[in-house]
Amino acid sequence: MIDFSLTEDQLALQKRVREFAQDVVAPAAAEHDRTGKFPYEIAKIAWKEGFLNSHVEKEFGGPERGSLSACIIAEEISAACSGIGIALDANALAQGPVIIGGNDDQKKRFLQPMTEKPMFASYAVTEPDAGSDVSRISTTATKIDDNTYAINGLKWWITGGGVASWYFVLAKTENGATGFIVDADSAGIVRGPKEENLGQHASNTVRVEFQDVKVPVENRLGEEGDGFKIAMKTFDYSRPLVAAAAVGVARACLSHARLYAKKRTCFNKRIISYQGVSFKLADMAINLDAARLLTWRAAWLYDNGLPSTKESAMAKAFAADTGMKTAVEAVQVLGGYGYSMDVPMEKLMRDAKIFQIYEGTSEIQRTIIVANLLRER
Amino acid sequence: MKLKGKFRKRKNLVICPICHLELSANDVNINGLVVCPVCGAVIEIIESEGQKIPVVHNVETKRPQPLFRLHTIATHFSIGLLPVAMLAQIWLFFARASGELLGNLDLLLPMCFLFLSIVLIGGILTFATGFVDWKRKYRGRNYEIITRKIRWSIVLFILLSFAIFLFWIELFGWSFLTQIFALGVIAKIGHLGGFLVFGK
């Protein structure tokens, strides 16, 4: 039996987040897009409302919501502003490795404080010459005595890196890639200025340099060499989240375009009555539903402890492509007004592009899907 | 969710895509339309995912212009005269303090009073002509900018009257302080008025 409906709790959560997104996030979106200011105030409200740290276990003060509920939150907030959405969601990506590979002491030291006050954390894996190919990372963690590592290297495009209290850092040790939790106040950490990107301006993306940063062995996740596995496993959780955010953007695009087309007149007719416009809307709706269903399936598999690597990649690739495609078509429906910076449409197109790039490009997702197909008998 | 302060203010903002003036969603009439006071764009505001999307239906190009520009003249005359009156008071203060008579001070005092009175009369004229312009050019539509201008004008009227009263009973220091506040209010009203001329 298949059930596509959300539970009562999930529906109530969706209603609460939608209200927050439309009353607080959406009206602030243009300002944060223009100034690039990190949305501290909004994050504080989101934290107070319990929309952050969704998957932190109850034992450590979190709501332990599960992936599907986290996807619902991500879609709602990103429909209002995906830049602010990703600024808030960066926590989830950083927390993922600790939840997957951390011990109770590490969870208590790093996850619990985030449920007690608004705090941020970042996932620091990408390097200037190692994005999709994580195995190419050149950051090193050298054991200087039995209890301490020294980390050296440069991490690049770190979402939330300028505001994080701690980082999940993937670095090479003698036994291969290893994950570490690094306190952001450690000596030797240099945070770069905010990068100026095409979209999602509210998200604080910086470079973070590690110069002989001393990290105690207690902050190592798992054993040496476990890092790659932990980092990749995190994506099974985080990719549906990113897919949900892309679904949110696609939903906003469809909503804006549909309502506009119903009102705007051209040659004495509403433009929605022209097939050239209405078919675009129909295609947007088809892709949006398909993207959401793929996303929910991936999240459901994860929540039920089933293998979801392929499904997460499928959801992420399809939702990201749908977000971009829908945004381009929605701008077309609004015509010149879609291109104007006074109308909240062009921002969606700028914001949508990054979904095809971060958390593994759309091409990498297809590589993962193919690799899984080849393994299937 | 109960919204406070700037969150509530932001929620009602929409930008005219023609002249870039920040309009308030509260300005919408019973037909769901708002006419931009600057460029005359007839805009329907649709709400989508918490965002305000303006749909331009028409542009009111032929709108009656203000008669004889009386509002502008009265406004700028008052704005110009208040600092003159204030500078004269400063001069008077220093002249008295130093004991040096740099002219006929007996004449300067009533002159300041006269200037302040003219500013008040000019302010009343500004208000009256502004009201006529609002009826003619803006067809008596409710605009948040104009409502805010009216509110600040009332504050200005009270401040100026009070300043003149204090001047009359020879509490010059307090009168001067009130004039400083009045000057600030004039700047605020002028700032709002600028939106209606140049957009934002």
C-alpha cells in the first residue's frame, strides 16, 4: 500500500513553517539579497520556533524529526528565500557527520549546545581543486603527539563559514581521509571575506584557512580513514534536504508565474489563455510534483533505514534541474517584469542555479546513479 | 505568528516596477489596485509565497498637475525661513552674551517672532495646498506616504505653535530647542515629499 499523505504532525509543522516563511522570511528576502547580510535575526526566530537542528537526537536536546520533516521545513523556507533557507540549513549538513560518525561525548559537546542557543556550524570539505572529486583534498592532519593533530590546508566555498562556531573538516591522515570537529575559535583558523556569488546572497560563503590548527584526538570522528565514508554517508541525508530546497524555489516560481499569468493582459486576453504560456505552467507543475515525490521518497527511505544513495542522488539531480528550468520559464512568463530587480522573480533564477552545483553537481549525481545501476543485478 | 516592528513593515512593501517607489500594500483600493503616485502605473498586487508581485495593468499618463505650484512655493519658503529665524536667534544670543551691540537688537527680536509666525502661516498654507493637490493629482486616493506626511505635518504645526508661544513668553532657550525639533520634522516631511516627486 502506498500513502502519499503527510501525518497530522507533519501537516501541523508545514503550516507553522509556512507561516514563518511567508511572514518573516519572504518580506526580508530582497533586503538580504541586496545587502548579503547574514540573517541572524531570522535564524534566532527559526531556532526559537524549533525549525533548526531538526535531526539532532532527543537525547541531546534536539527534536529528532527525521529527514522527511526536515524536507518539509526546507521546502517552505526556500519557497520564501532559498538564500536564507540555505543559511539556516548549513547547520544540518555540518551536524550530519557528527550524528553519523560521532560518539556520545562529541554529540554532547558539539550538538547539544546548538539546541540550547542559536549557533552555527559548517561542513568544510571542498577545496579550490577538490570539489566533486573529494578524494583530491590536500588538507592534512598530522599527528604531533598521541593526543593532538595539526591541520593545515585551505577549505573553499564554506557555507556559513564566517559565522560557524565549529567546522566538520575532512583532512588527510596517514591512513586516509579523516573527519574532525574543529572549534572555530582555535588558533590558526583564518576566515576569509564573504564570497560574492550569483545568487543566495544571504548565505555566508567564505574560505577558511587552517594554519597549524591543533585539534585534540577526542575531536576525531571514528577512526583514521573513516572520513570519506562519513562525508559521503552525510549526503544521503543532506541531498534530499537540498532537493527539497530546490523544490521550494520551483514552487515559488510556479506560484508567481501562475498568478501573474492569470492577471496580466495581452491582446485583450489574460496571458494564461495562450497555449504558449499555459503549457509552460503545465510543464512546471509536472516537474514540480515529480521532484517533490522523488525528494520525499529519498527522505522516507533514509528515515526507514533503507539504502537511499541512488534515490538521494536522483532526487537532488532532478529537483535541482527542475528548480533551474522552472525559474527560467517563470521569468519568461513574467517577461520584462521577470527580468526586473524590483520584482521578486529574477532572484529566484539566480538562486536556483547553485542547486545544480553544490552538494555534488547534477553531473556527479548522474555518475552516482549510474554507479548504483551498474552494481544492481 | 505575531509580527513586530520591521518584520510587519517589510511585509506590506511592494516596489513600483516603473519608477521604483516603495508602495504600501495598504494603499490598495477596493478593486485591488494601487495607482503609483509618482508615475501613475495602475498596479494589481498579487501575493505569492509571501512575496508581493506587481502586475501593471495601465499607466495614468494624463493627470492634472498642481495649480500654480502653490504647495511647492509655500513649502520651500517655510523651509528656508525657519533656519534664517534660528540663525538670527543664535546671533542675538551671542551678541547679548558678549555685550557687543552689532545692530538694533530691539528690532531683531520682533523680526525673529515675525519669521516664526510666517513659517507657521506658510506651514498652514502648505497643508491646505497639499490637500488640494492630493484631491486633484492623486484623486484623493489613500497613500501611506501622504498619510504619513499629514501626520508629521500635524506634529510640525504643534511644535511651531509651541515654539512661537514660548518665544512670546520669552522662554527663548526652550523655544529654540522646540524649533530644532521642528526643523527635524520639516526634514522628515521633505524627505517623504521627495518620494512623491522623484520616487525612491
